[in-house]
Amino acid sequence: MLRVCKDRKTKYQSLGISINPDHWDFQKNRPKPNCPNRELILKIILEIETAFQKQILELQSESKEFTASTLIAPKVKIKVKTVKEFYDKLINELEQSNKVGNAMVYKDSLRSLEKYTKKQLDIPFSHIDFDFLKGYEKWLKQRNYKETSLSLTFRTLRSIYNKAIEAKHAKKAVYPFDEFKVSKFCVKTEKRAIHKDHVKLIIDLDLSNESEYLQLARDLFVFSYLCSGINFTDMANLQSANLVGGRLTYKRQKTGKKINIPLCDEANTIIEKYLKDDLSRGYIFRHC
């Protein structure tokens, strides 16, 4: 048995072997010279002692508390999965969950990393260290990546690394993003806006002789403008049930936040055009 002592508490770990007491030196806690298979037994003892010493050093280096019991207790092992394997697994899960947008983001990230490493991504996450990230940043800048694109690229990579840690495929102890700060990339963009007079021209534009698809595009733009900038996804999901007492009420798909705004006459005119007095047809902007 291996005896582990910490804070006057003692625990024992079986070595999985046994010998005749006559072959054991109780003073040195080692097999006697005449013990059969002495070299093999010493090798087993040394390997187990070394493993526990390494474990103690790792815990101490990370300033983590431990007891004799937690040291002996079975540990959750890190399951080695390469960066490429983990990307593929996550992308597949997202596609099966019909989260196509998120899957595309990770696919783009994977393609970029494969180009940088020349498809040498059969590596553990520990290989993505500070030097790796600095080299990747330099490589992207040589390809004229702007600050906003750099921010998105490294935020996506940071996200995949965090997911790998959660799935026990990477170690938090070697997490590189504590040193490599993604926040250093400037993501502020110059504010741009269409002048109100130009919006008025779009609203008043006569499209009666144009295709119904062009009319729909203009109406969606104008409706969004009149309804506090409602985005396309939320517009596409609007139904007659979202119209309550002259107001538009809906829950944002992205954030889950409840929105309640008044409808002006122009917005109501657009709604009436697509509802065509049939409030049972489902989605307001369903185009037949």
C-alpha cells in the first residue's frame, strides 16, 4: 500500500501487488534483496510515487487546496481530442440542432485555422498557446484582416477553447486567452445613417408597376424603419396575434426581450396590405 499523509490525515492506495512478509524490509519500506521480482516491484512503487508527486506539484502550482482523501480519490480524466476533431463534433451537433448560423461561424473559423496551419490541426488544445495566437494574428494581418474581423476570429476561437475545457478535452491551466487579450482589437465602427429625406423618398416611391418582390423588399425596409428598427427575423415571425390595441408586441428571437411599441398610420397601412383583412392566415409578411 502507498500511504498518503496530509494535515495528520492518512489514506492508503493499493499498489495491486502482494508479497510474503519475509521478503519485505519494514525499516526501509522496500522489498528485500532476496525478494522474487524485486526490480519489477520497485519499478511499480516508483511509478506510483512519481505519479502522486507530479499530481501534488500540479495542484500546488495552481494554488489548489487538497487533502489526502481528494488526492487518492478517482480523478476525472482529460479525454484527449484534437482541435480538428472537436471542431467537427461541435459543427455536427449544431447542424443537427438546426443552428445553421452558429455552425457556419465555426466552419469559417475551422477553415481559417486549417489555412494557417496547412491543415495540421490534429493537435491538442494545449498547442494553441500565446505564441500560436500571436503567430495567427500576424498571419491574419498580412492578409489585410481588419480589427472587427480579427475580433470575431479570436472570439470564435476563444469560444471553442472554452467549450473544449467544459467538455474535458482541454485544461484550464494552459488557457492562453488570459494572456492573449481579445479585447485589444478595436471594434468601434463609424456610425452611418441614411438621411431622413432619403428615407422619405423610399417611402414615397411608386412601385405599383414593379414586381411584388421589389414591393415587399421596400415595405419590409419601411416597416422596420417605422417600428424602431425591428430586424428581419423578428419581422418574418410576426403574426396577427402580435397586434394588440394599436400596438406591436413581440419577443426578440435573439435576446428574448419583450418589445411593445405603438404602430403609426403608415405601419398599419403596410400591415393591412399584407393581411388583406384575413387575420387568420398566420404570418403577416408571408408572401404568396
